[in-house]
Amino acid sequence: MIWPLPYIRYHRVDEGSNKMISTTIRACFPAAAKAVADKAEEINKLNVFPVPDGDTGTNMSLTLGTVVQEVEGLPADASMADVAHAITHGSLMGARGNSGVITSQILRGVAEGLAQAKGPDATTADIALALRNGVKVAFKAVRKPVAGTILTVLKDVSAKADEIARTKASIPEMLDALVIEAYESVARTPDLLPVLKENGVVDSGAFGIATFLEGFVNAYEGKKASVTNFKTTVDLEAKSHVTKAVDIEINDDWEGSQYRYCTEFLFHADDSDFDAQACLQYLAGQGDCELLVGTNPDYKVHVHTNRPDHVLRHMLHRGQIFNVFIHNMDLEAQDRTAKIAADKKAGSSAASAAHMAPRKKLGFVAVVAGSGEADILASLGVDVTVLGGQTMNPSTADILDAIVRANAENVIVLPDNGNIRMASEAAASACEDVRAAVVPTKTVPQAFSAMFVADPDATLEENVTEMTKAIAAVRDGEVTTAVRDSVAFDGSPIHAGDVIGIQDGKISVVGSDVNQVAVDLVDRMQKEREGDTLTLLAGSDLSDAAFETLQSSISKVQPDLEIDAHRGEQPLYPVVFSIE
């Protein structure tokens, strides 16, 4: 039998006042849980702390899955208080392993905090408060918090939320910033926890919670909720750092934990005066990673010990136990090592096959900001794309690696951004076995035009000359949102939040609507010099419906202009285009 947990003792508000918050959580939580489930095996392989038993991803996924079941069982008119209770009860009942129990406390704390919101929807202040409460509850549950773990990421994200809440940022802006902070915090974990740096990995629990947060935010913003290869519609810069950090190495030199058995179970106290602190001290004397969470009479117990029988006997004298799980971490660690070894062997085989493949005469590397841009360039003959852009500049090493992967005797690099040109040229100069050169494209549409004239039978120098000539005829336009007060090219004021149209690097149109600014910018450029073709790329924040409306609006103003429209999926810039 499972006894229901008492409702959380937080300030109760009118049940209808925060109904939108509960609706949002119910809609987004399953998508976030699925994102973690999809990454469970990858998270498992990162698992070296507190022991390399390779189960963090599985445990977090199982914990979140139980919450999903609990929340989905609520009636349609459930209040935020009901949702918070379901999250607390579901996560505690389903918590598996050290990471799962800590995750349950994070969820409990955040849910309690959100339940205190008084408005119809959460404000940035509400989100900041909820995260602070998550930090408070989670750190209280862990007797010896360790830097460089899931708790560190939670604390960093909470601090960032507090910082943003003091500004006039919108909810989407805050959420995007929190995802970036989460991944940047994950990337820092090897610097805080020596065992991670020794094994060449980031913390598994930290990566898991960042994945969950991104999945939730993507679902909230109507983007693809799953997380694949660190590709996000929020920001790519933070994750590019993480990509380098998750170079997994086999942990052959691990000598084993002092304790063998991960022991966990649910406990129902018989005594209303049950001494939780005394129990926790007993668990600490039996092993490590001890956790006792919940409220009397219902608790979740977790400990790594060599004598789970002693632990169970002790607790049976004080109440009833159920849902007992005992895992042999020695065997789990061996399984983890075997899986990583198999992956490395497969990777080596693939690398050898690639090395054996004959090199092409000419290859191409391009920097892109969105998946749609990458797909188009691949169809035009680009061999390798590198994630980058205005706010996420790849390093020289990133570009050099892409040049090598192009597997060609000669490689042309298209930086597609003025800020990336120097890194591209440095990478080209550093090549030893490959002749490389840079065609100084400033935008992806320029790269399109360059690839149209590329000739695989011509020399490297001939291609650079012709491709450079081709981009000279391309005029570029971009539409984005101003992040701070400024002035336009003509001296007119620009305020933070204004929609701005950028022509050849200069702000020439200012407005409040993406559609109108884009139309005005195209019209202005056509009046200056008439072109025949408009290549139009939709950003990740521009819906298909809005994109179709934009095309129709441009056609009305410029009926003779041929429009070649594609989904670029670039972040920050809802519209990017070129006129030729």
C-alpha cells in the first residue's frame, strides 16, 4: 500500500488565479521528461560521480516518468496546488538513485515556489522565487553538497533568474537565458570536480537537469522539445562548449567505491515523533550518499552501503518499508565501461573507414546558425557545417577540425559572418596536409551564391576568385530585435525591444512589427537598386503562418520580385534575406 503524502504547506491562493501556470506545466513537463529519456543512455555514460555505475540518466528518466503519470492522472480543472502535490508525490514515490532523489527535491521546491504565484501566469519574479525555493529544498536534502554537480547547475540557474528578474526581460527571454546558463554551468563542472576532469566528462546529473530545462523551455515556446546532438533553438554557443567537454573516456583506472550496494526504498514511519535527523545520522554511519527526504510519515531513503540488510532491519523497527531496490554498483560500473569500450571501438572503426576513403579534390566548409541553413548548404555541395553565428563564434580549432573532416585535398571555408572570418583564416593557415582558403562570406545567403558558381574541376585559386566575385553582387538584409537603446544609421533613436532592419551591416529600418520591418527593408533596398531574386530565410522564432504572410506582404509591394523562400531556423534573426 502507498500512503498519500500530505499536501504541501505553502501559501494557498485562489485556485483560479494561477490556473495558466498549472496548464503550462502539465503541457510542457511530459516533453521535458521525454527529452531526458531520449538522452538517458548518453547521460549514463557520463556517470563517474559519486560512483561510475552508469545509471544517472536511467534514474532521472524513471523519476520524471513517474511524475508524468501522476500529473496526467489529474482532472482537467486541477489547480496549481493539485499539480504541485502531484509533482511532489510522484517524484518522491518514483525517485530512483541518488540523482533521482535529488531531482525529486528540485522538482518539489520549484513546484512549491510556483504555487505561490498570485497572477494568471508566472512572472519573471515568480520564476526566480520558484528556483530559489528549489535551491533551498534540494540543498537541505543533501548533507554534503558537492560543487560541480546537479546542485551547482541549479544554483547557477537560480542566480541568473534573480539577475534577470531585476530587469524588464520577458518570460521567453528569461527562459532562453536560463537554458544557456544551465549549459554553461554544465561545461564548468569539470573545473569544479576533479574526478570529472580526470575522466574527460561533464557531470551526468548536471547535464540531465540542463536537458530537462531545455526540453521544458522548447515545449513552452512551441519549438521541438527533444534535444539532439546539443542542437537547440534557444542558443548554440553554450552547447558547443559542452560538446567538447563530453569526450567520454573509459574509466579503466577506477578502483571502485568503498561501498557496493545502492540501496533505496520508501519508508512509512509508525511514530509521529520519528526522528529524521537521527535516522540520517545512522545512514551516514552505514555508508555514503545518504538521503532521507519527505515529510512524516512518508520518506524516501537512499544510501550506498555494504550491508543493505542492516539498513533494512534498522528501518523495519521504526516503520514499514516498500518498493525496495538494491543495485550492485560494481556490476553496473563494469557494464558502463563495457558500453563505452564498445562505442569507442565502433567510433575507431568509423574513423578508420573515413581515413581510408579517398580524398576529394575540393571540399567545402561553412558556418551556419540554423539547421535549415545547414540543409540547404549541404544540398549545394558543402561537406561540413559548423554551428556558429553572431553570438556563438566557433573557435579556430572548431573550423580546423571541420576542414580535416571534409576529407579533401583542397578546402574552401565560408565563414558566413564577419566576426568569424579571422578564425577561419587562422584555421586555413594552420592546415598542414590540406590546402585551405577562405571566401569571405558575411551571411549564409552569400554562401548560397558562392556555392552556385563553385566548380569542383577548377583549382582552389580559381574557385576562390569566382566565388568572391559572386558574393560581391549579393545585398543582404536582416531583421532582429534591439537588445539595448541605440541610434539608427540616419540618427533616429532605437529603443530596446524595437524591431530593426539591418542593411549591409547598418540599421536602416526601425519599427515594432517583424513583418512590416522586413517589407519596408526589402522595399527600401529595391528602390536603391532593383534586383530580380529575393532569397528569404525564416528564423526559428518565425512560425510557418507568419512566414507565409511575410511572403504575401512582400509580393504585394514588389510584385515583380521572384521570392525563393526557405526555413533557415537561425536563432535571434526571424528574417534573413538577400537580393540579387
